[in-house]
Amino acid sequence: MFPTGFVWGAATSAYQIEGAVTADGRGTSVWDTFVSRPGSVVGGENADVAIDHYNRYRDDVRLMADLGLTAYRFSVSWPRIQPDGAGEINAKGLDFYKRLVDELLSYGIDPWVTLYHWDLPQALEDAGGWPARDTSKRFADFAAVVHDGLGDRVRNWSTVNEPWCAAFLGYASGEHAPGRREPAAAVRAAHHLNLAHGLAVQAMRAQRADSLIGGCVNLYAITPASDSEADRDAARRIDGLQNRFFLDALLTGAYPEDVLEDLREITDTGFIQDGDLGTIAAPIDMLLINYYSRFTVSGTPGGAQSAAAAPTDSGSPWVGSEHVGFVNGGRPVTAMGWEIDDSGLNELLVRLTREYPPIPLIISENGAAFEDELTADDRVHDPDRLAYIDAHLRTCHAAIEAGIPLQGYFAWSLMDNFEWAWGYDKRFGLVYVDYPTQRRILKDSALWYAETARHGGLLGPAE
């Protein structure tokens, strides 16, 4: 059994599910632009319709209630609320989220709002994007708009989802929107995403003292492929850029010196202004953690490469450490080629409690893509996903028993959706979506997770 009050949730993001990209005054995002470029997305697919959540949200909320969820984590679309990223507010866009929140509350489901899940308004990208400092200020203004509009009925907030992805996949590798391959710009973007978090916390705190606000990072357990000096240095480098660059800034108010040294040949740090790190480390109420897999890395040339690969032609996101190879560690993998290792989650939770100031923790994303098929009896049997979630929940429970302040778990994702550069090729959902008809079908994992959530704990070994 999990503690009373443990949060049982599922998560989505606006661009991946909403569709309706031109409805009710929504502006253009960097992803709308990116998907229109040939070769950017598998199959040339886009999210113009996605799973039509914008029009079907009432049915989707009813489905969440059927699953026994106590919380739903979703993001708001910046261009739906501020089409140009600044200035005039699109009332119809904000009203959609008010209706969604009211619908959730009517079923007793707690809304958890993420302010940014990668859909930067194109107008702000045209003005420089995240490498430009001004974008951080525009984000704080946007956060204040949304918080003012929803803060009377939403208590739990997160600022920027996975800043590593937005910075290094968006501006270094080009795998994600806006598709730039500019390593120095990616480092600036990473800092400005961190700064945007801090400025947004300040803006929301000035409006309401009772909101619970957190930062959200995607963390990986990192293992060197061998005990060689080259492999241990590779692990240090990837841990630094993936984990410590963001954790240290948010929780200690400093960037790791070794990471700045790794980046010194790429860029100077003149964009880090006095007071920035104090702003970034403004007190938060919780840390949201997205965990999927472990990295096994090597700094030795010619090491075997992992099965995990980008879906499209893209560069390296590992600025300053492009020589590092990602090695198959011999574990089972998901359809994404990501190694399955729940022990890595425990490793991270223990590390957070040992190396950083105490803070409540939330698993805000955890899940897996597998090759789901709709059977003749209109079912989706997904034992691998069920086993994946079960194993990670058992790790969560053990961590709580060991005294780690873990307070909730959100499965990724509630429903199959547009999986960024993979298009509709990969399915993470608890709920299967038949894209031609938009029918929602509960997978076996959804039925199991519903029973688990209602019970407040794990009933027995996953089957």
C-alpha cells in the first residue's frame, strides 16, 4: 500500500493531443513550423488533428474518471493563449483550459498544470527563440497570465518541462523544433530556460501564496561502460549535461564547474548575468522527475552503439561531448530502443536525497512505448508496458519505505498521441487511440493501473 494522499495520475502535453491548431485564434508554434519541413517527422506526419482532445476533452476527462485517476498533468499551449508570445491574450484559448479544469474538478480529479511543454510561439522564435534572453521574460509574463486565469482552481504547477530537451534537441541536434544545429545557441537556450523557470516562479508567487510550484527535469542514471578513465569521464560528462546542469542550478543556485569547463571551447558564459542563478534557485515546493531509462556510455572510440537512435537525420545533442558513445548495456529495450531499468530510478531518488537539499519529489512522467495491436476482440494486450509500470511503482514504494519523500506518480502517457519527431509511429498510452476513428480503447495496462489507483497500492505480481 502507498501512503494515504499519494497522487495517482497520468500525463499528456498540449501539442501532442489537442489538435485544432487553427481553432479559436490559436497562433503558430515552432512545432507547427517544424512539422511542415520535409524530413523532420517520420512519415511527414503532423499534429494538426492529433487525437482531437480540444474537441473531445469532456469524453477524455470521463475516461480519466473511469480509470480512477486522482490527478491529471497537462500542459497549456502558449500560442493558444498568446498567439504572438507576448501582448494580447486570446480569451478563447484561456477559456478552453478553464473549461477543462472545471470538468476535471467536477469528477474530483486534481489538475496539475505544466506551463511549457515545448510549443514556443513562432513569433518568439523569429525574434531569437530560447537563445535570446528576452524569451525568458516573455515566459514569465505568460506564466502570470495563465496563473491569474487558473490559479483560483489549480493548486499544483510546474514551469518548464524537460529543459534539456527543449535546449539540446531543439538547438543542438535539431531533432526537435525549431530544428537548429547551433551548439553555442543550445547552451544559451539551456540557461534561459532555467532562468524562465525562476522568473515564472517569482511572477506566480507575487500573485498567490498558496500555489504549489515545481521545476521539472528529465533525469537518467548514468553508467560508464567500463572502469577505464575514458569511460568514467564520459559518464561524468553526460551526467553533467543531462542531470547536474539543471539540478544544481534549480536546487543549489550554481552550475557545475566541470560542466562549464566542458563547454568552454563551445561558448563563454557571458550570457549568465549577475543574479541569474539566485533567480533560478528561487524556493520551489516540489521537484518533478521524468524518468524512462539508464544510459551506459563510453568515451572509447568505436564502442558499440545503442539501439536507441534518433528517428530522423539529426546531429548530436551532447554539446562539448560529441565523442561520447551510448552503449547497449544488455538490458531489454522498449520500442524506442530505451533500456528498461527500474533500478536506475531508485539510484536517482537516493542520489537526490543524499546530494541535494530536501524537497518533496513527484514522478511526473514514467512509461514505455511498445508495439501495440488492436485484437479481433477489440482489446489491446500490452503485458510489457504493464510489467514496466509495475516494476517502477514497486521501486517507488520501496523508496517511500526507505524514507524518500516521494508523493506521487504520473504515467506517461494517458493516451497514444503525436510522439514528436516519431510522429504516430510510437505508442506510449495507457489508452489506445485508433487514429482514423479517434476511438479510445483501454489497454490491459490501463485496466490494471485503474485497479491499482483505486486500491491505493499494488495487488500482486504483474500479469
